[in-house]
Amino acid sequence: MDEGNSYIETDPHGVKRVAGTRISIDSVVIAFRQGQSAEEIQRNFPALSLEQVYGTIAYYLGHRQEVENYLTRQRAGWEELRARTEQNPSAALERLRQARADKAGHPQ
């Protein structure tokens, strides 16, 4: 649990989540930054209570720079993973790409 906050916890991998759920704060914060209301966010994430959504938004507003830095690190991590996957695609990914190309009529 993040110190002093009952709405946010950090999992063993360093991912900040809404406490007691598998929903990352990324999802809530990005929706909030896109202009969604707390009620809309709660409808899109029914596993969250309205209180949890407001708690996550309050955490973001109270720790904005920390959360922005965290989101930047998360985005960089995903980009790095995507780039590695593109360079060394798994056999399953290659089969999916081939099937997509075949379906489109463009065998690779």
C-alpha cells in the first residue's frame, strides 16, 4: 500500500493499482485526463466503486508530478517491450501475422 493512501497500492512489479483490484491507476488517470467524469470512469470499470475512482483521482491531483513521472516510465517500459517484441517476434505472433496477410490476400 502506498504510504498514507488507502486507495492506491504498488504491486511487487512496481505497478500502481487501485487498492484491492487489478486495475492500474494508468487507466483511471488517462480517462480522467481525457475529460471523463468519475461516473463515466466507474461505468467503464465496473470492478471499481465510485469511491475508488474519486480516491484515485484525488491521489493523482495530490501527487501529480509523481504520477506523471510514473506514467512516463510505464509508457517507456511498454515501448521498450514493444520494440523488443518487434525485433524478436514469437512463433505465435509470426503465425498471426501470416494468417492476417493470407486473409488479406497478401502472403508474406
